[in-house]
Amino acid sequence: MDRFSFLNAAHTEFFGELYDQYLANPDSVEPSWRSFFQGFDFGSTTYNDESPAVQMAAVAANTQGQGQDCSIVSNQLQKEFNVLNLIEAYRTRGHLFTKTNPVRDRRTYQPTLDLSNFDLSDKDLSTVFDAAKALKIAPCTLKEILGHLDNIYCQHIGVEYMYIRDPEIRNWIQAKIGYNDNLPKFSAEQKKNILGKLNEAVSFENFLHTKYVGQKRFSLEGGESLIPGLDALIEAAADKGVEQFVMGMAHRGRLSVLANIFGKNTQDIFSEFDGKDYDDDALFDGDVKYHLGLTADRKTKSGKSININLAPNPSHLETVGAVIEGITRAKQDHYFPNDNSKVLPIALHGDAAVAGQGIVYEIVQMAQLEGYKTGGTIHIVVNNQVGFTTNYLDARSSTYCTDIAKVTLSPVLHVNADDAEAVVHAMLFALDFRMEFGRDVFIDLLGYRKYGHNEGDEPRFTQPKLYKLIAKHQNPRDIYAAQLLAEGVIQGDYVKELEAKYKADLEENLEASRKKELTIITPFMQNEWQGFAQAELAEMIQKVDTTFSKETLTDIAKVITTLPEDKKFFNKIQKLINDRKSMFFESDKLDWAMAELLAYGSLLTEGYDVRMSGQDVERGTFSHRHAVIKSEDSEERIILLNQLNANSDNSNGKFRIYNSLLSEYGVVGFDYGYALASPKTLTIWEAQFGDFSNGAQIMLDQYISAAEDKWNNQNGLVMLLPHGYEGQGAEHSSARMERYLQMGATDNMFIADCTTPANFFHLLRRQMKTTFRKPLIVFTPKSLLRHPSVVSTVDEFANGSFQEVLDDPIADKKLVKSLVFCTGKFYYDLVAEREANGRTDVAFIRIEQLFPLPVEQLKAVIASYPNADDYVWAQEEPKNMGAYSFMLMNFDLVKLRLASLKAYSAPAAGSYARSKKRHASAIAMVFDKNLFN
């Protein structure tokens, strides 16, 4: 037998046993073999699909030579494994040693990729290594292997991906970046197109810089290669079947994107710079030019028709990221329910914002969740290396601003923004990855900011050394033009001619714009909003017909009170469904949950879709909804409302309900975006407790309350906020009603606090039956969900309407002296006290719609009580909270006496006994005008 037969590839068992022995006790194996295994991840080597034993055997077989002794073969094996370790190091750490920073040296990282760190040296450079197969190339010298590795991992594109656990994805990435050594190879025509878009970016900013000296524009200078990158991405995506694009970005470079990607008429941009008034000042106050959105239809170079959308955004930079995901999902659900690849979200970030703002984490955590996934987002960071005046070393603890990508195991490409071809190459990689795997991908476009945070700022105050370098640095267009001149792709004055032509067009548009008196704002996503008109107060308070056929209501009730007979259900679920059936068909006393489900069912049968999300909404925080029922054995999700389609011609709408991740800011932003793109869907977000919505305060301030005024965007998002004082402590009592009422102005939203199931039913129906959309804030009950008095009849559902004000149903109006105005749950507490004391001189008026305040209805109610001389505002919230301050500012029909708790800093006491005592004192003040806080 040959003395080296143990190295034959057929004897893999030996290597497997040796490797297992090493894993159990490294010191038990011979030192030279031990060194083979140390620091090497055998599962991700070139022999990807083989076991470690087969991998080692293959290396051994390929390196053994006739007549070699064991020490020679062992040394060769050792070298092969050293080279494999070197390849692994480049894959894992090569991104740390790239040439991706255009203006200054990178930080130094240890250990380096020096050969000595892998027990290799210059003496090995001419040795041929079989390990080259790891790069999908034939065996070659170490020098050639290093050349490939340097090109792939350490030039102008650094790739992070080895943390991805799926070997299929890792192998795909390795093959993709290994092709052409990760170096772009474009035709002369493609290069000219890149140069042309670069010229547009550079010339546009130069033009604005000279025409509007010192005006804020948040220029793209230092990151102009974004424009050819986006252009190539959109063109290539259209060729792959993408039909709609939804983009969100902060203000850095936004004007250039609008002009050079979306084709926004620069006349309108110039009008905005000139500060002209808008063409319609009745319902629209506008916003700064670098916050505005746009929708455009574009024809690609290959003749494809595409729809592109840039969502409006506030200065809260990353907020728009959640909104575009919701817009994207709505478009996918509506236009392409079986193919989410057709709508592509593109999120543009700033480096300081993507690293520093927590909403980014909330958004990326949605990426693979059933209720929020959009088939992969392409994230592009316009990396200036500074946030306003803060250096990157002070802005994050992570190595990269894009380290958030690791949460969802998304690959990251770090690209030198001075290399336009590398930028385009990276964009095309990102597109291919998204289309292949339906997952997020990040591009870190590493450039600089030529001027300060805005063009009036002085950056040398805080970064003097950096800005000395920037002042001497050529722009990306001139760098690329020089490269193309050297390659012979362009000649002579090619760039000057491009620039002259582009600037001549800008001059012409500037002259034309100055002949116009007003600025024209093009509505965002106008196609989705055809048939909807903006509404003023007079229109809003008109009665909307929300009646509904009792016969169809009965059909809906049958469906949602019948469980599938072939499945087993938890006993409590069976009882709950049976009780609902009894409510409708026997007692005619329908509770809150039945009202809600019937409202959804009625809208579904009329062709509207319904989407609801939030924490635990499928069951409901208070176990009242049970819109999703689980079978006991398989936990199969059963949505009875979607069984309505079985009894129709499939013209019914779709009911979609999802338990959300534990997020308010991100999820509210997503659902707002969904409602923005789908006005014929009743889109609902429910808070677990009402005050949890304060986690989404930026969305409330910047979008929900103000978007119509700033950006001319209607939105019909419904927010359900459980509210009521049941002694559960400070964080589970108040939905902070006062904050919403403070934001209510210029007909911007509805704010309601319903006290009957029927009124809630009609309120939800009214939300969809109007010809306009406004956000609807509803303070929903907790204890009232099962209160025996909180019921309505089937007839009230079928034939009623939403009542903004509910008069006292039992009061003898001639006897009433004290007229008490209140909202919500407190009404039932007051009624119980009146009954207990036998009082007939007190009446309770419920204001069901707080904003817009129904003044005419209230005036009529007050007039109907001829002997009343004591007018009370009663609330269970402290004096400085709830609706009292709103009523003081907006209700002057009578002078109100206050019955409430005194002012507190927290909404409620932590002690149940103390809460109960305070609650009783507020009730007592209603009935005794001599008591007050």
C-alpha cells in the first residue's frame, strides 16, 4: 500500500474523524494538523456544498504529489489552508481596507490583510495554489489570487455580506462580485450617459449657487454621482419589470433629484426660490421647496412607461422611510397583489440620520413581517461624513453608519462617490439582489458635503482640516470626464458643450418662471385621488348617508357568528361567537365589538378594503375584537369577515388585519403611507393603550395633523386610542386627548369620543362614504366594551347616522337646572351617580365629535333646556388635560363651570384607591356647584 494513501480523497472518513477530534479537544491532534483547523470556517470555503471532511480531503488530494513525503505534503496543505484563510479574511474584512473615501484617509484597522498575518510571505507569490477555486477561478499563483481579491474587495467598492447566514445568498453574492472582479465594464454609450447625468447634477447645483446666492438648497455637491446611479437603477429596474417606484429622502440633494430624475419643471423650482405665493391659498399653506414631493410618469430609454413617486417629507429626516413603505405596500396590494416585485421602494438616507434615529430600526424590522413587507427596499446613504457640525466619530458608536443593515442580514456596499462607474455598478448589484431575493440591500455612498449644512453655513468653524481638503477637490464630473478623455470615449470640449446646453435650458426656464406671479404645486399621487375633493368645514358637517340594508346586515351577522364546522376551537371562542349570534338574532343588544365588525363587514360588501394594524389588534388588547380566530389544533388563522367573499361575486373588499411589531412611530408612519396611497381602503392603526401613541408624536405633528396644509395631501387614516380612567395608573388611563385637540385647526381632522356602538358604527362608515378624506382620531373605550348599558339595536345600525351630539335620552327638560357637557366613559359614571341620588335636575349632553366642534347642534340642545342656569364641563382627566382647555377656547355659547380633578403633571395616580377617591370627587363636583378644585 502506498504510504500516502491516507491522503487519497476517497478516505474522507479520516479527515472527518480528525476534525471531530479537534472540535472536541484541539490539543489532542498533532500540531501541524491543529494549525490547519485554527481560525478557519470550513463551512464557507470554496467547496461550498461539501462537508468539512470532503473539503479537506479534496485539498489534500489536489496537493499531494508523487514521491512527496508527509512533511512536504503537510506543508503544502498548510499553505493551501493559509490561502483559504486569506480569501476568507478578504471576504470578511476586505471592506475595511478599501479606497472608498474620496477626500481623506480611512481609519486604520487591525489586523490587516498583510500576508504575514496568514503565515504567508513574498516567497509564496509565485506558488500556484489550488485554493484559487474558492474564487471560481482555475489554480493560479498567490500573486494572481491577491490581484483578484484586491479588485473584488478593496477598490472603490467595499462589500459586507459574510454575516448573512443563508449560504445560497452568500454564494450568489460571491459569484456576482466575482464576475469581472467586481469592476464595472460599461460600453462607450453607457459611459456617456453616466457623464451626461453627472453633468446635470453638477451644472444644476452650480446654476443655483450663482443665481440664488446664500439661499438654502442642501446641495448634492460632493455626492453628485447619486444622480447617474439613480438614473441607471430606475432604467434597469423598468427592464426587469418594475412598474412603479416609491422614493423617500431627506433634503440633501432633493432638488437635484426632483429636477434630474423626476423631471420636475425647473420653472416651478425657481418660483419656489423666488418665494412667490401659491396658486391656491385657501386650503394650502405650503412648505419649503426641499420638503415637497412629486409624482411623475416617465418613459425609459427602452420605451417602458413607469410611475415614479417622491414622497413629501418633514425635517425629521427618517420619518418618510416608514411612509414610503406603507405607500409601497398599498400599491402592491392594490395593483399587484401577487407580485410585490412590481413596486420598488427606494429610501435615501443621510449618514448621521440613518445611524442616529431609532425609527430606522423600527422600519428595517418590518422588512420580512407579513403585514409590512414590501419585497425588499434599496437603501442609499448619501454619506457626507458629517452631520450638520458633528463629526462621524461623535455621531455613532458603530464602525459604519449602515450597521443597522445587519439587523436583517442585508448586504452593504460602501462606494467611493467620486467613482461614478462604481456607483452605477453598485446600484445595479443592489437591484439584482432585491429582485432575486426580495430583501433589503444598502448602498453607502461615501462622498462629502462641499459647503456647510446649508449654503449659508460656515463649515470651517468645526471641520477646518476636512474643508481644506474639500476646497481643493475636483467634482465627480470633472474626474470622470478626465478618465473618459484618457480612454478616448470623449474628445475636446464635449463636457463644456454638455454644460452649456444644460445651463441654457435652465436660463430659459428661469426667465419664463419670472414672468409667472404664482408658484404651482403639483399634487402628490394625484392618480390615486381622482374623484376626491378637498373639503371645508361647511362640507364636512353635512350629513353623510351611512344607513345600511338590514337584510345585508343580517347576512353579514350570519357569517361572522358561524365557525367552520370542520375545525376545533377553544371553548371560550365558541361561547364568544355564540354570544354574538344571540346578540344579533335574539336579544337585539349589540355591543362594541359587534358594532365594529359589522361596520367593517358593511364596508367590505360595498367594495371597500379594510386594513388594520397595531399591537395585538387581531384579538384586541382587551380581548374584545377576535377578528382573527385560531383553530385549537393547528393555530390556523381564520378571518370570518373574509368569508363574506364566499357569498358574493368576489366584488367585496378584502379585510387585512395584522398584529404589529412593538412600534408606534414606525407603524403609524407605515399605515399613514398606506392610507395616503389607498383612499378607498379604511386604514386603521390601533394603539395598545391610547397614550402609547405618544411614541409616534413626530408622525402626528408632521404628517397626520399638518400634511394637507403643508403638502396638499389628504389622508383618511383612522387612529383608535383606548381612553378612560379605570384606576390602572398613569400610563393606561389617558390617550392625551388635549394634544390632538390642540392640533385641530383648519378642518384638518376629525376627533371623536363615541359612547354607543351604533355611533361608532356610523362614524367608521362616514369615514369612507365622504367624498374627501381626513384623519380620524377616535378615543375608544376599555371598560365600556362590556358595559351592560353600552349596547345598540340592529335598527340603530341599519337606519341611524353619526350623531355629533347626543342629548340626554331621559331628562325632563323643564326640570333641568344643571346642563352638563361631557365625553366618553365619564357619561356612564355620571348617569350611575344621578340614578343613585335620584336627581332629576341634571342632564348630560355628550359631545361625540369634539373636532370640528358641532356648534350649531350644541346651540340647539342648549336652547331646548329653558330653565337651565348652571352649565358644567365635566371630565375625568385633570384640569390641565382632557378637553377643558379646548372647550374654553372654542365654546362660548355659555359660561362653563369645571368639574374635574385639579391640575397634575401625570395623567392619573398610581394607587387604585387614590384614583377612585379623586374620580369620586370629580363626580361630586358635577352635582354640587359649591365644590371645586
